[in-house]
Amino acid sequence: MEITDFGEVENAIWQQIGQGTPFSNGLTGPQRLRNLETNWPILPGEWIEIHGLVVQGRIGVPESERENPQRLLVNLRFQIGISFAALNDQLAKTIDYAGVVFEVDKIVRTSRAHLIAKLVSEIGEALMERFPIQRLEIELRKFILPNAQYVSVKSDWKREKS
């Protein structure tokens, strides 16, 4: 079954579990991970996540839409280059997520982008440049259509190993 609507993902998971084939099989290692029937990989590893970050920005194609700052919502998910166990409770070895939030807010407030796709690119490029993030996923939501909860764009970045 191919899923084209995110709302169907949960139903697909429960259907797969109901058939006796859970999608994770315990997540004991990359060799044991499977693709959910969406063909999206289930990514192993440890992630830092920031959900529901509310920011204000002037975004949109028509000038009338850009006159006043709009409420936008950002979801971030990133991996660092060290295991959580190896951090030894030392902030210097990880990424200060308050700094990430500050940077995202600054970019959104000062951006001159018209499209949310451009804005999400600006956010990703800046975070990858400023922080030692190994993998980054961003979703940016805009609440502009009266008959939809939101419009969103998603993008991800992966640092090339040197």
C-alpha cells in the first residue's frame, strides 16, 4: 500500500500491527529496521527534537500578505555527532537547543523570502553552518488557507563526511 496522505500513516501502522507484522521488530539495529509500507526509511539513532516552535515572520507572495508578521510553526529534528551516552552530561559536547531556537527565530524575523520553501532553506542552511549538526529535518507550517489547518514544507540536510 502506498500512502500519499500523512493522515493515513497511523492507520497503516495499526493495520500492519493488526496483521501481526509490527513495523519495528524491536529496533535492535539497522539490519533489523524495515521500511514501513510507505517506503520511507525508519531512521536509527538518537535525535534532539523541537516541536511546535512558534515564530513570527513576514512571508507570502502578495505584499498585502506580508504587511503584518504571521504566526508560523517550526518543527526541528536533528542528530549530533556523538552518542548521548558519550556526552557525560556536558553541554559543551552537544548542541544548545536554546541557541538553535534563537537562530531560527532570528532568521524568520529578518528573512525577505516570499515562499515558505525559500524560508525553510534559509533556516536549514544557517543551522548547518552554525551548529555541528550531522542530520537535520525541518517542517515549516503556515496558517494561511481558510479551509485548511495549515500549509507546510519539509526539508532535510545531511552533513557530508569529510
